[in-house]
Amino acid sequence: MDTDFLSVDDLSPAELAALLDRAAAVKADPRQTATALSGRAVALIFEKPSTRTRVSFEIAISSCGGHPVPLSSAELQLGRGETIEDTGRVLSRYVDAIVLRTFEQERLEALSRAASVPVINALSDFEHPCQALADVQTLREHFGRLEGRKIAYVGDGNNVAHSLMLTATRLGMHVAVATPKGYEPSAAIAEQASKFGPITVTNSSAEALADA
């Protein structure tokens, strides 16, 4: 991909399936992409703490022959009041892509508009698309074909739930989300996901888990 990846909604079902197929092939033989990012640098901005996401990105970029540049807000002028737009414009002169883990989805979108290189969402308060990709990749490895299967999510209707809904339905799965009252996922996300596959949002964990 030479474009931004801010949301699972950026991928069509066919693009998602192709991306997962490619991931499976590279996992089976990492030598395929050993030089894919040779001569390229990727900025990793983490405004929120991270263990798995940060290590995953650093190792992946290095394994593809690229140079990861991990940064925190405190290490950038962001920590002194520089705007996210200015940061995007400046970093675009040095690196070939920017990965951002932040708070508001709007912050990601502002960075994307200002940057002239691809921007990847490593978590926002609205979505966690890379985790959802890893989730469905694992399901594919265990079950093979996912179309027609049901997956249940029990917990807050948060960023993880949003991305999982958008991802799993694109693969033909039925997604059932059970949350406490008042913690339901975004109605707009549920509506968007339902265009690709069935969605159930309930306050009953038993209902969500049935036949999952």
C-alpha cells in the first residue's frame, strides 16, 4: 500500500483478503520481503505507551530492510506546542512513512492531510486497525475459511471493537458485540460494518456468545 491506513474502512473486502494472503505468505517465508524497505525510513510516533504494537512495527520494518525511527511526543517539538500538521510536513522531508499511536482519530486525520507520505494508524481512541488485522489473520490460520462463522466480542464498545466489526464483516463473518449498558460501540460503525456482514449489538453476553 502506498496510501494511508487510518481505518479498516480504507480497505475493500478484496484488498483486505489480498493483504491477509500476502501476510500469510511472508510469515511462511520472510525472505520474500527482506529488502522490501531497503533504503527507507519509517517514523514511529507513540503519544501513548505501547509494548506489542511498537515492538511489532520496529521488528517488521527492520525485517524488511528498513530503518525504524521510534519517537515519543517528548522527543519532538510536539511536546513544546508544535502542531501535528507541522510535524507531518517536517517529517515528510525525512522519512518515507509515519506510524502514529495517539488519542483522537481527528489527530491522525490532521497528520494525514499535512503529510506527503503514507500515515498508518497504530491506535486511536476510535480504531485499532492493525490489531484487527492480526486478530483475523490468527482466525484464518486456525479455521481457514471465515465466511459464515460468528465471532463474539465481550467488553467495552471501544476502538478494538470498532476495528474488529469492520474487519470481520468484510470477510463474511457475523460479529456479535456484547457490552454493558451505556458502553455500546458507535452506531455509525455498526451501520457501516453491517453493509458487509451481519452485526449484533447486545447487552447480553450469553446472546453474543451463542454459536460463536
